Amino acid sequence: MICTVLQHKNAEQIWEALDNCEMAEIRLDLCELTLPEIEELFSSDVPLVATCRISQNMSPQMAERRLIKAVEAGARFVDVELEAPKEMSKRIRSCARENGTVFIRSFHDFNGTDSLPALKAIIDKCRYHGADMVKLVTTAHSEEDVERVLSLYDEYEPYGLIAFCMGDAGRRSRMECLAHGAPYTYAAYAADDLAAPGQWTADEMCESLYGSFGFIDARDLRMPASKSYAQRAILCAALAEGESVLRHYSPCGDSEAALSLARQIGAEVTVDEDGTVRIKGVAAGTPSSRLAFPDEIFVGESGLLTRLVIPLVAQLAGKPVIINGEKTLAKRSLDGVPQIMEAFGARVESLSGGDCVTVPLRVSGPLANGRIQVSGRYGSQLISGLLTALPFASKNTTVAVSEPKSIPYMYISLEVLRKFGVKVANDMLGGPDFLESGDWNLCSGIDFKVKGGLHYRAAELDLEGDWSAAANFLVAGAVFGRVEIEGLDTNSLQADLSIMDILMDAGASLSQTDDSKGTIVAQRAPLSAFSADASNCPDLFPIVAVLAAFCQGESHIAGVGRLAHKESDRGKAILEMLTLLGVEAGIIGDELVIQGESLARRLLCGRMLQGGRFSSHHDHRMLMALKVASLAADSPLVIDDEDCVSKSFPEFNQMFEQL
């Protein structure tokens, strides 16, 4: 990326300049700014570097106050020269750690370029003094000086180093450092305001680096309703006594299948033009119940709906019922379902005749009560179905889940049940690490205590926006420009909210206006390799893999084992996608390992993603990830099945075109 140096300006001039900068360094020693103005400026969405050099007119105390104010306000980077007083540097470093700011130690040689061992010693000294990133700038008098400085990228992790040369001889190194993997380089705002000899202007550098590459700038992107919430709420409303109102519904294949199922069991459903769904339920579990399961019910292509309804059929149907579906669902193995249902005294028989358990299924019950131990390693969906069905049992039940996976989705089920008047007590179990951190990945078990003899009451609720869908646009903004997204809640229990943590770990610029439901902005910033555990959010895997392809260094994404029985063998499909795109990647144990390069490096080295023919494997998540990848391909991506996206987000292709 190109960092524009802003100096000799007042606050108003800086705000005006930021409109034309992808990132900027504000020279707090050379700009006339008050502390309140610094606080306001560094709240900008543009990634900013706070720099304040000590000089005759800028004491260490004044510089420290300004830099700490900038860090506390949201500076993405803070630059402290190596010669700064030790205690001042320690305090700024501590403040940077507390606020998530990258701490840069910088060294400038305005006379020449030292030997390679001397340059390496300077970098090592900067790192010894706590640098997250080192900036080393010397004056070049020859090509040999330039090559010596650029050779440092062979010795050190490129993302943690910004090394180039001043002077006319060093001019090319200001661009070439990006080709070696530097996170960003520096440019002047205007030709008459150079910060150092040999500096390019930002306009010159943008033209040379990006040429005709098109960055995105999309506003008012409203996300569809979460189908995880919608399907659960539709089922509860269909079973409840009275009329429920679900607002902000948006149709997709899976949610429409849930509405169809509600009608199949006797509920009355209407959908208004404004996305309000009204469902008059069948009052299951009451003397006036109108529930009537047909001999065969249809669940469309939804794996979630299938697993939610299996326990409900067992508990409420009073007879064997066949559950059938279509498309990819007929090929998806329902591993663990017969064993878990057998633990509850119910029977699930696959009628497909194959080796795997798939639809069509014959289900018979009812469910047993008491304390029943089940494994959670097959995922959360069937357990969510059990939690939905067991309130209708005559007695209390404890579902003891070992090795729980996709834990957030179980708690979405509990939240929806509470909306319909049913509370389920739960105890999360784990060792000292879990008790100390609360990290769901360290949870070893959950006991759900379900009271029997209950029924659902009608409810009114707003359906949350879908973080799974939003992840694709957030990554697009973080890599290729800027997006503003509406309709999300950052207090959500949705597991795919984890995309925010993953993007922040990668260095993306994220912000939110107003409260937890305000507009979310994602825009370009220097991105570095990251490690993430997607065991609890497997739907993020495809788009996070695309993100990693543009993060400098080696990224690790754990949880590959959760991908085998999605709409496709998603682990295999992701690896195939990356290989065809020209991204070096592999699966080691349970981790997907990806060698990423910054967008600037790809542009300069001619290593953009490769176009060609791709398969979505009829998987909506793969299709969306491929579309985002196409933004940086050297030729078009021809994808065999784009209609599969209708399963979760029918308007995706249309919204994507807005980018």
C-alpha cells in the first residue's frame, strides 16, 4: 500500500487530504494540531501512522503526549525513532499494546548506507526494543547501496520490515520494497512538499503501482436475514400457540424450505411485501393442538432443517415419518445422526440404499428422557433439534454433550427458544484454561437441562442480518477497497461474527458507527498472515482462505475436519480453488496452510490470481468466495453453477455487481 506523508498542514487540510489517501502518515511534529484535533483525526477510517520526531521545537515530553493521544484515538501504527529516550519509547509501546496499534521503531541515515552487518544490527536492535515493525531508511549513492538494503528482505520476515533508500539513486527502492513484501511504502502528497530526497508523489506511485486496477467503493449494502435464525424461528413459530410475527425476513432456498415445512405440519403462513412473516402456529403440546405430520415431509436442500426436524418428528409425530430432500442434500452424509437418536430411544433409517446415511430417512420415536450422553463432534445441528423437541416431552431431560462443536449455534437455539417462552438451563464444562479465558474452543462439554411438559408461546422478533453472507463483502472491502454494510449486530451469537476478529488479526481497518447495529465499514489496510480456528464457524472457511491469499506470509486456518460433509467436500474444494487460482496451499493435519502475498506485491510481480474454469461444487459458500477472488484475477473466472447461491443469498450476484 501507499502511505501518503501529510506535513505542514492544519486539521482542515488534513481531513481534505485524507479523502484521496489509501493510508497516511501524519507528521505530528510538522503539523499545527491541538490534542483534541489529533484525537478527532485519528478516529478516521483511513489507516493512519502517527509520527512525531523529537527536535529543537519538539521536546520528548511533547512528542510523547501527541503520540499517545493518537494511539488512544485509533492510530493503526505509531512510529518512534530509535534514538528516542528509552522510557518514552517504553510508555508508547505499552500504550500501543493496550490499544492494538502496531509499534514501529525507525532509523534514518541521511548520509549514506552502511554495511549489511551494520544494517542487520540496527534491525535487531529495533526488535530488541520491542518493535512490531522496523522502518530502516538510508541514503543511497549507488546501485550497490540499494541492493544492499533490499537484500534485507531475504533475511527478515517481509511484513515486519519497511526498508528503502533516499536520494535519486534510491528512488526505485521506494516501489521495489513492495515487490519484496513490505507492508507499505511512503509517498509525498504533492511535488512541492517532499519529505525526503527521491520521494515519489502519491499520484505518481498510484499510477505506476495500480495502473487501471479497479478498487471497490460500495455503500449501503444490506445483508439478508440469517437463515440460522430464520429457520429456527420459523419452526418454533409453527409449533407455537398463537400468531407469531417475524420481521426482516429475506427469502432464500433454505428459509423457504422451512416455511414450506411449517405449512406441511398445519401452520398458517403469510409473508408481507415488507419482509414480515406471520405464522399462526399449531399449538403443539396443548389440548387444542392442530399438529398433523404427513407420512412424508420435504426439507428442500437444507441440512440444518433436516437435523432440526428429525427430533421433532420423533417426539411429536406419533408414527414413522419419511424425511426427504433434494440436490446436494441427497449426497450429504448425516454422520452421527442414527447413533445420537438411538441414545434417545428413537430410530432413524436411511432409505437411500447407499453406504452413507442420507435422505430419504424414516424416523420414529418418541424420545427417551433422563440424563443422556451424546457426542458433539458431529456438529451442533442435531443437538439444536433435540433442544427444540425435548420441551414437549412429559419429563425433564439432561442432554450431556461431550466434544461440542459449533457451540455458538447451540446458543442461537437457546436464544430463539427463550423468545418463544422456553428456557433451557446449561452448564459449560472445561479445564482451567477454559474457566480462565471463556474460549469456546477450550470447552470440553455442555450439560443442557430441558424441562418437559412445556409448549411454545407466540412471539414477535426481528431476524438478525447474516454474518455468513457479510463475511464475503467485508473481505472484499478489506482487500480491494472499501465497503459499508448495514443490517448486522456485533452483539450477535452467530459464530460467523468471528470474521471481525479474523480480519482484525490480519490487520484490516474496521469500524462501526453508533451502536452494535450501526453501519460497519471495512477498508484496505496492510494485511499480514494470521492464524485462526474456524472449528466453530466452518462456513467462513472459503472466504477466509481467499483473504489469506492476500495476507503477506503463511496463514493457518484450523478446523478442516469440520468441512467434509457440507454442500461439498469443502476442504477438498477450497484446496482445488486455491491451486487453480495459483495460490500455494496445503492441508496439514487439521489445518489449511496458505502462502499469501499482498495485493501490491502481486501487482508488481505479475502474480495476480489466475482466471479460468472453476467449479462451485454446487456449494453457495464456494461460489461467493470465488466471486470475491475474481476481483483480483488476471482473466475472468468462469464458474459452472452460480445459481447455487440461492440456497442462502439469492441476491448475492446482483449485490456483488454493485462492487
